Amino acid sequence: MGLWVFYLVRGESQTAYALGEQLLRAAQSVQDPALLLEAHYALGDTLFWLGELLPARAHLEQSLALYNPQQHRALASLYGEDAGVFSLAYMSWLLWWLGFPQQAVQKSQEALTLAQEVSHMYSLALAPFYAAGVHQLRREGQAAQARAEEVLALAQAHGFPFWQTLGMFLRGWAVAEQGQAEEGLAQMHQSLTAYQSAGAQVGVSWFLGMLAETYGQGGHPDEGLTVVAEALAIVHTTGERAWEADLYRLKGELLLQSGVWESERLGSAYRNPHAAEAEACFHQALALARCQQAKSLELRAAMSLARLWQRQSKRTEARQLLAEIYGWFTEGFDTADLQEAKTLLEALGE
């Protein structure tokens, strides 16, 4: 397990996956429930970052089925983390990706509750970090900040620099999301520098995506585009593809923001010098999200493309595209993404 963690944190997901498979084969050969639990957790975690969402879910479900807090509590001291807490935490993120934002919150709460029950200090710090991540994915700045503050307090009290660094990054995003862009960006940059200086690489494409979007929201699309280019380079180097679809969506949005919308001489459509390139980015984002069955990312990409088509007077195509993915959802209608999609659909129907 130690080697698997080492390679995963360094962003060497393919190597981590190979080690996870070796661990699973070894566990199956001796039919050791504890080893099987750790192997399925390791593979679920790794496959998530590789963007293999459905196989990741299957492994995490098997890990949780095998987990018994009384029997496996000692494993947390042996491996440094409680497999049940970690599996629940990763499942909460995975459920958001797959299009179940309400179940994501519920699973996150289960991870927080279990962390309290097992009373393993490292797990008590990681659970609120993943909970903050769920709120970030749902675009809930205030709730994300509250959980990030919990992470920082626990990390500082018990000497967990890894979680302190990550907690600071999500706190920075949450602060920026609530209108304090300069302070938030400074914290995000400081945290990311410390994280990468320590040799950590896993999740960097996600962090850079948050950073790029914050630049765009602050009116700095060119800086955002530079960050997105860095993130996509990391994706292609490490194979960390969980966030790839949204990076292409962000690239398209930032391209449009960096251009100037001009009214066509005839008709009511608008043009942008980067419209064609942006549209290609949105199509790529849609294709990647659909391939991964990442419904939440597909919804975001569909909204971006629908807004572009709306400005180009392609309202019928825009509504058809967005209505299809919006109609798939069965929960989470209180989230920012789904509320935004509903408002856009209503506007397209006028």
C-alpha cells in the first residue's frame, strides 16, 4: 500500500493502477478480506483520477461492502488512513461526477460520521476536505469554506501539512467565490506551490481548473487560458483525466471571454473571433464527458455550448441539446448548475 500511495500522490496514476492490480491479485489468491478491502479501495481511488468512473464506482462499492469498522479499525494505524472513510469520501466525489449531487452530499456526510466513529485523527482531517470538495463541485462557496476551515484547524492542531495545504487551497477558492478574488487567488497560488514543491501531483488538474475559472470570473481570461494550458499538459502527461472535460469547457469559455462580441450587420446574431475554436472546445468537452458518463460535466459543457448557440441565433439546437441532458437528472435541482440550466432552458423557450 505504501508504494501505491507514493505513486498516486506523485501523479503516476498508471503505475499506481498496476500496483493496485497486483495487490488485488495477491489478496484474491489468499482470500484475505482486509487485503481485498485495501485493494478495491486503491483501485477505485486510482481509476477515479484516470477518469474511469464506472469501474472506479464498482471497486469502491466492493471496498465498502467488505468494510467493518470494528474489524478493520487497526488498518488505519497500519496504513495511515481508514479505508472506509476514504472510500466513502471518494464515492461522494464520484457520485457528483456521475450526476447525483444530492447523493454526493449524503455520502460525504457518511464519511464525516464514520471518521468521528473510528476517531482516527488523519481520517478526521481528510473527511472534511472531501466534504469541502463536494461543496466546491456544487458551487457552494460558504459551505466549502466552513469545511475547509475545519480541515485547517485539525491539520494545524495535529501537524498534518498535507491536509493543511489542501485545506488552504479550497478555502482560497471559497473566498474568491464569495467575492474576495484577490485574497482567494493568493491563497490558491500559495497552496498549489507548496503542494507541488512537496512532490505531490495528484489532483493538480482539478486545482488548476479552479484557478483558471477564478481568473475568468475576475476578468482575467488570458491568465486563465495560461493556467488551462498547464492543466491540459498535466492531463496528457499523467493520464489524470477525471477533470479533462471541464478543462476543455473552461478553455472555450475563456476564449470567448478574451474575444469581443460584435453584432452581425444583418440579423440579431453575434460573432466572436474565437467562436469557432470555443465551439470545438465545447464539443470536445461534451464528447469526453459522455464517454466517461460524467453527467455533471456533460451538463456544464451543454450549457456552455447552448449559450454560444443562443448568441448565434441557434435557439432550437441549443434548447434540444440542453433539454436532453437536463431531463436526465432526477435530483440536485437546488444546485447552482441545475438552476442555471433551468433558467437557460426557459430563456431558450421564449
